[in-house]
Amino acid sequence: MITVWDLPVRLLHWTLVVSVTLCWISTLGWGLSRWHEPAGYVAAAAVIARLLWGFAGSRYARFRQFVAAPRQLLDYVAALRTRREPRYMGHNPLGGWMVLLLLAMTAAVAATGWLFTTDRFWGVNWVAELHNGLAWLLLALIALHIAGVIFTSLRHRENLPGAMLTGRKRAARQGDVD
């Protein structure tokens, strides 16, 4: 076993999971609405911290390690379609781009939520609709992310949620991408 995801990556990941989940649950009318705004600020702070850690963090935390060029992404998708995709020690190319999409969408939802609290945009319908639409898009991306994690876990016989808790994955074998 080797350590792939460091403690800051794992803490920020699970902070986003909890804060975004709380934002969503707080809209369901269970008396949790007061937690929506603070949880949104926590999510925004986690995104900012993750962006910084993507440039200054450990090897597998850095964007340059896991954000694939478009050609690499297409090659990975082609290999995936033929069931010959390699196992990646960090994020695979689709996972790397999903990280960026999730961070960008969370930032967009947080930004529109914050805008709605300003004097200029308080009660402005299009801001509320945009915030709501982006939130639903974020939930769709989260569902795709979870499906990808389940698929990749089964495909490579590896517990990726467990790895995001412990930071550890089995060591690279021949054919794996480090």
C-alpha cells in the first residue's frame, strides 16, 4: 500500500461532501434552513483551499499531475470503451476533469448564493434561478462522480471511497499509470 491522497486533499474532499450535502438538505424544509448560508461559505472556503493546494500540495494533489491534456482524455475514453483502460495511482483523466468541474460548479453555486445576499442582487429573480439551476447541475455532476467512483472501484477491484478516507491505495503494478 502507498499513500496517494494526502490529509489536506482528504479533509477538503470530505468537507465539501458534508457542506454541499448540508446545503442541499437545508432546502428540504426540515428546519435546517439556517445552515444553508454557513454551509455554502464553508464549501466556498474549501474550494479556495483546494485550488491553492492544487498548486502547492503533494504530488497527487497537484493539478499538473492529474489534469490530462484533451488528447490524453480522448485516448483514455477510447481505452475505456474497449475495457483496456489503465489503472491510475491518482485520478484517471476523466476523474481529473471531474475534479475541476466539481470545484468550478461549487464555486459558481457559492458565488451566486453570495450575490443573492448583496444589496444589489437581493431578491433578484434571475440570480435565484441561476443559483438554483447551478445547484441542480452540481447535484447531477456529483451523481456522475459517484457513478464513476463505483465503476472504477469495481473495474479495478479497488475501494476508492476507502482510499479517500485513508489516503492509501495498493502499489502500482505493471501497466498502471503513476
